[in-house]
Amino acid sequence: MLKVINAEFDDILNGLRKAGHRITKARSAILLTLISAGKPLTAAQILADARVRAASREKTTVYRELDFLLAEKLAHTIDLQDGKRRFEISHRGEHHHHLVCTKCETVTCVELPKHLHDIEAALGKKHHFLITSHSLEFFGLCQSCQVGHA
């Protein structure tokens, strides 16, 4: 797993360098935090990460870097309907969705079967609508929180 994280991190850094962007300590720390998390993180969770704290103690720097990653389409935001904006790395290339536990707030990334992408294409065609993105999250109770729940 560490090799995959390092490879993805290196790919992103190389792409940024090729595009003429600087690789700052804060930028590197935030990218590594998002890649290694494997799930969407709030700004507070990113700020709490030891790597990010060591790279920058300035909240404004972290928010500025997150805005940069969004503008460069290296990260995107996820709305899990709790009023908190979460950030997730986009570089992976796959599109996925989330299972969200409404009790403990655990978030699990999941891929949906291909036929759902076919449904999306059919909807766009039927309604003459150019779909540029979509969001689909599932809310409920994780296995741990189901204990004692009837």
C-alpha cells in the first residue's frame, strides 16, 4: 500500500513540476495527507494531521493550498449532508461513491457497477442533458453501529 501511495504522490508532484508549479512543504504535506487517508477529510482533519502541522501552522496557508488543489483538479469536495465540506484526492482517475455511517461518521469509498454509468448516459441522452458530474452517497449504519439497533 505504501508503494501505491508513494507512486501516486510522485506522479502528482511530477505533474505539478511539469506545469511550472512550486512544490512547497505545505502543498506536499496536504497532498500526502489526502492520498494516504483514502477517504474524504474535512479541513479540520487536514489541519490536525501531524505532517501538515509540521509544514505550516498557518490555517490560511492550508486553505489557500486546498483552493489551489481544487483549481488544479487534483482534489474535489464531497458533501456528506452534515454541513462540513470534505476534500478528497482526484488524481486516482476512478470515480467512486461513499457509504456514510450516520452514527459514527465513518466514510467508506465504494465503486458502483458499470451498468449505473450506462444509466447515467441514457438519462443524459433521453433528456438532452450534458451530464458533467454527479454525486451519489449512501447513508446508514456501519456494521459496528448496527449492534443493538433493531
